[in-house]
Amino acid sequence: MMYDFNADDIFEMAEQLERNGAKFYRTAAEAVKDPKSSEFLRKLAGMEEVHEQTFAKMRKQLGASEKAATVFDPNGEAVDYLRALANTRVFFEKKIDTGSMLAILKDAITAEKDSIVFYLGMRDAVPENLGRGHLDNVIKEEMGHIRLLSKELAAQKK
């Protein structure tokens, strides 16, 4: 069965992905020995938390049509499906290679890219009248993470 998701559904998923990302970065920060690297990773965890709040705020500003149910779902199974997708597709309980900051950064960049690909795919599942355009804001936020991580990766390689 194909679901059409609305912007409210996608923002709920984005909030979960940000929670997963914050956990990823906190776990990595606890594992590294270098204080500067640990601080950078804690900063990223904080950014994920701010993004979660941003997405929650954006979600609250959605219009009624962007929150409208797209399928008959009396048991709330569509929301469970979205949560399962969010928890298994990006920043899933991956084993973090904490052997080096380079490995952590590469894993983080991969996860951020995966989130963008995931949102681009979900964009097709959100009809225009249900808030497809809002996904562009989510994607831009994630692209900002990649820029920051890439800059740090380049600095680490020097």
C-alpha cells in the first residue's frame, strides 16, 4: 500500500531523525579522547537538538490542510510506520568507529547524506497541497550539517 504523507508527518519524522542524530554525536563525543574533537561533536549534538526544535516549530505553523490525514488510519499505524522508517534509515543504531575523528566524521557525513536522500525520496510521497515545499527547508538544514562536517574533515586531514 502506498501512503501519501503530509508535511506534518514528515516534520514528525524529521524531529525523530534529529533526536537520533543528537544521540549519535553525543555517543561519539563520549568515545573520543581529544577534548577539541569531543567539544566539536557535542556542538553537533546541540545543533541536532536545535534543528529538532526548529522542525517542531515549523510543524506547529503548518496549516490544517498540511496536517490533514491522507489515509484512513484509526489505529495510528501510519505514524508507527514513519517512526520505524526514521529509526532504521538514518543514524540507526550504527556501530560508531571511534578509532579516529576522521572515521567519525566520515560516518556522520554518510548519515547526513542518507538523511537528505531519504527526505528527497519522501518529498515525492507528499502531495504539493499537503506541504511538499516545506521539505526543502528540512533538506537545507541537513545540507548545512554536511558543509560543517566536510569543513572539519578537511581540517582534520591537514
